[in-house]
Amino acid sequence: MIARAKRLDQIPPYLFGEIAALKRKAIAEGRDLIDLGIGDPDQPTPGSIIDALAEAAHNPETHRYDETNAGWTPFLDAVATFCKNRFGVDIDPQTEAMLLIGSKEGLSHLAWAYIDPGDISLVPDPAYTVYKVNTLMAGGEVYTMPMFEDNGFLPDFKKIPEAVAQKAKLLWLNYPNNPTGAIAPLSFYEEAVAFAKKYNLLIVNDAAYSEVYYDDYRPNSILEVPGAKEVSIELHSLSKSFNMTGWRIGFAVGSAEAIATLNKLKSNLDSKQFPAVSLAAAHALLHGDNKKTLELYTRRRDILCNGLRELGWDVKTPKATLYVWARVPEGHTAMTFSRLLLEEAGVLVIPGVGYGEYGEGYVRMSLTVMGDKNGERLQEAVERIAALHLFGK
Ligand SMILES: Cc1ncc(COP(=O)(O)O)c(C=O)c1O
């Protein structure tokens, strides 16, 4: 056997394995599972975006390698227009924006572009696992920033020891947040930018959920903070914004220096995306409308959160993201409670501990439910949980 690279041993154990095995078993037994696990839009990509792809795919120019610096001009121009219209942020499309093959790709490669062995990343916990895993694979060290409910799941920069802050290179943030559904006020971003300037850090702000919002709330961009561009790169994704997870398209905006650094690495790793996909994404950014999907998520969110609260489960209603993050009842761990719901109610939720040690005691429920037309599957999930009489009602 040829030994694999040692860096792969840095990948922490896959904690969703047990739930995945129970899911397979339930499906094999023919049980009707309500899967609140994966955060992948169940609704199709809007038709006008598919039409834009079809039209672009008929242009033979799109069939060749993308030999531009950072993406086709119509795409980068659309990115800049989107940032201006949505956040009031000015982006130079040629130096402060670049195409990504989905935001996961950009996030992973930022760690590889910046982290040398021994370098420190400041990583929130619980969090999307990509920030930590890629820091570790690149030989870096992770300093964990715990996110607590009583601080709105925002990291407390004052708790980071001076020596750690001095040595750290990257500060990872993600709002609206997966898995907690937390949001960041602009004042938090102001604090983060001041902290990054003081300690010469690059902020990587993962804004994958910036367009999944409810009611009157609209998430901010960190780039709205004056001077943020000097120390921040923000990653956006078409995946959740326009139901395009399979298309693999996103973008980075912000510090021209960080964009050039990431691009230097990427130009030696990949050859960007099928340009027709980027032209369809440009159409989505300029004309896309995901209002109907957001209305459906809102309905599902309200059925789930109100329904569970009526049972006596203290569940908070998120203002953004696809996720409801809730504390498990006394006497349970995230894993025992997830197993109970799966085995006794046929409802699949994700144990929070899969997102880090500070996710222990919580479960994540996603609002993307295959086969749900108008919230009826969420209603059914509430009724099945009610039948277990777990919360005293
Ligand atoms: C917080 C967060 N960031 C980034 C991503 C990656 O999204 P994509 O690579 O599809 O743009 C995800 C996907 O679930 C996510 O939850």
C-alpha cells in the first residue's frame, strides 16, 4: 500500500457517521424519514437562470478554458453591481473580485494560501468544519473562539490572549451563521475590523447565507465597515441564494492583496468554472429573484419553531439561514437526542457536536426538506415529536 500524505491524518473524525448509518438503516427498513439534516435547497434553480445557462452554453466561446485573470468580465461586473445594490459597497471588479468554484473551494484555498506550519487561525466553534480542517491540513494551529448563546453566538475578541492575537494570521467569521442561525450586527463587524487592524490579521468572512433572510431583516456585509477592505475578504455563494448548490459558483470580494494571493494559488490548482455557468450566475446576481423560496422557508420556519415552542421546547426563531439551532432537553447529549428523534420519531436532526465541542448540547434542524410543498412535512415532524412527550406537554 502506498502511504497517504500525513496531512490527511489531521482531518478530525467524522462525527456525522453514526447518524448517517442510522439514516441508511431507517431507509432500508422502509421507514418514512423526515430529513431535517442536510442544508441543501430542495427547490429548483429559478427558470430564468437555467435559460441564461442554456443561452450561454450555445456560445462556443464558453466551451474553452477561461483564460481571464479572475473570471469573465460580465460575471465580475455583475458581482460589483450586486455588492453596490445590495450592500452599498464599491468593488473594483478587476482587482477586488474573483470567481470561485463555490465558496467552499475559496474558503479551503484561503487557508492554503495563508497558513504555513505553525501559523495560527482564529476559528469559531461551533462552525462549518472547513476553516479548521484546512488550517490543520496546511500545518497550522487552530485557536478556538467559543461561541456562546448568551453572547448571541458571536466570538468575544477580548478573551483571545494577547500572544495568540499577535501571532495569528487569519480570523474566520461566518454570519448569518451555520449552524447556529445567528446574525452579526454591523457593530460586531466594526469591532472585528478594529481587532484585525490592531493585530495585522486577515478576516475571512463567510457570507454564504447572506441572501437567506426572513421578515424585515437584511444581513450586512463586513465590507460596509469603513476601511474593512484593507483587512477583509468576504466569500459569497450562489448556492443558497438561488438554489444552485450543484452549479458550483461563488465569488470573493474585498482586499485586492488577498484576492491576488488566493488567485496566485488557485491559478496553479484549477482552471475556474465553465464560463457559461458564470454568465448564468451573472444573470442571477443582476436579475435573480428567490422570493418564492424565501416565502416557503419562512412558512416552514414558523411551523417548526412555533410548533416546537408549543410543546415546551425553547426554540428560537432564526432571522436568517436555513437552520434552527436548539438546546437538547436535560439529561441528553446532542448525540443521544438526535438518535432518539431518529429512532422514535423518524425525524433526522444533526447533533451540534459535529460542528465542534461547543456545539454539544444542541441540535441543528434544516428548513430544506425534500418533498415538502407547503410546510406539511414540518407540521408532521412537530406532531411526531409531540407524540414522544419529551417537554412536559
Ligand atoms: C457556512 C458555509 N459556508 C460555505 C458553504 C459552502 O457553500 P458552497 O461551496 O456551495 O458555496 C456552506 C455549505 O453548506 C456553508 O454552510
